[in-house]
Amino acid sequence: MALDLHDQWFRGLSELRLTRTTKRLRATRHGHLLVDTTDALLVWEPRRVVPEYAVPPDAFAANGIELVDLPRRELPDGLPPVLGPLHFELHTCPGTPVAVREGAPDDDAGGLVEVGFRPDDPDLGGRVVLDFALFDWVEEDQPVMGHAHDPWKRIDVLRSDRHVVVSLAGTVLAESRRALAVYETALPTRWYLPVDDVRMDLLTPSQTHTVCAYKGRASYLGTGDDVGADIAWFYPDPLDDAVRLQDHVAFWSERCEVLVDGERLTGGMPDAERPAAGSL
């Protein structure tokens, strides 16, 4: 029987997964280099849809940093089946939290900051999975934002002449035959419409911002009322993988009506499982 790779990806979420990377990784905190290694793994804890970097303990020791094991915690109950890049402290496999000491060595408060997690699984070779958000990361000489890059994901940005119409409560917000279709691994197709084809006068800037590791920092738009809050987003300064998305706006097909050649989009994940648009 043929294997559906999309279904296999979701079935694999229940497992601890890893892959090797040959990239040189550097992690700094408060301007101080803590990690410099070419011996890292990318690790997905069970339920996680994005990876974290896992580095050998000697990557810290080489920079004079001592790792301190913290008391183990019980695995949490009641978690959703899918976890995004937030709440690193929610670990879903057995292991030990790990801290580093910041401040003066004689600091009475200890100065311990929890920065990572060492899974028990021997296949990780004792590596420590690090909380991405606590560090500034560089792959080779390229800064990384949002989360570690997944080598099994890609983005295709394709020109399309399909007829895309976006409306909310009967009001057309956008209409175009020159949209960009964005295909991202395991995510719903999103349609980005040129700003000139969007009724920007009907939309209001939101206070919401999210970060996508591949596309950059997203800004959001709403309609100025509770009904249509955060129904669209755009990338003012997209990263290399998405540079063509500049001056284009995408709309939630889950929060308004998006028709493509007359067919309403119904794809997407349930709210409880769906990361923010710019978080993957």
C-alpha cells in the first residue's frame, strides 16, 4: 500500500524525532557567545511541529559555560495534539531541565537561568535542546529568527491568474487575477493579493505581530471592530525565501470568505491546532 507522506507527517508527531545538521551554529545571549558548534541536531519533541537546536554539552564548556541540571518535572497533562514554537517549558518526553549561571560566581541568588532540556533518549548523545527564544542565533553567518529552520519544509511562491475574491459579511475586501499562491509544507495554501487589488481603506492596522522563520516579521490588519479582528497579514520586509510577497496581503480563509475561481476555501487547521500565520 502506498504511503501518504502528508498523513505520515502527522502520524509522526507523537514521536521524538531528530535529524543531523552540518551547519555551523552560534548562539549568543546578552551579547556573550555561549555556543559555537558544527555538531548539532534538530530535534522535535512529541507533538511539536517545529524543531529546536540540540547541542553537545562541550559546546558550552568550550566557552567556559557550566551547565547545571535542574530537578526533573512530571510530563504535563491535557496538552493539545499539536504544539507550535511557543511554551518551550512544556516538554513531552522524559528528560532533565538544564540551566546556565549568569552574573557573578558568588551571586547569592545563584543566577541560574533555565535555557534547555536534555532528553533521556540515548540517540541524542546527551545533547541539550535549547530554548530558541533565549538566544540570538546564527546559521553559518546568517541570522535566524522565529525558530530553527526545518530542512524538510519549503516554500513555493507561484504567480497565478486564478480569480481570487475575498469578502467579509457581504463586503468585498479584495479581488485579483494576479495573486501569489504560497505553498508551504503541511500548511494550507495561502493567497497573497497585490496591495493595489485590496480595499486597504476598509482595513485597519492591528497591534498583532508574529515572526515566521522563513518569511520574516508579519504585521496584521483588521476591520476596526471585533467581528473582523486580525483577518489579514502582510510582510513589510520579507526574508529571502519570501521576498516576492512584499506589497501583498493574505487573508484568513478561516475568518472571512475566500473564493478561488468561485470555489470557497475551507482548508486550514482547527483554531486549537493552528499556529499564527507568521509562526512557522
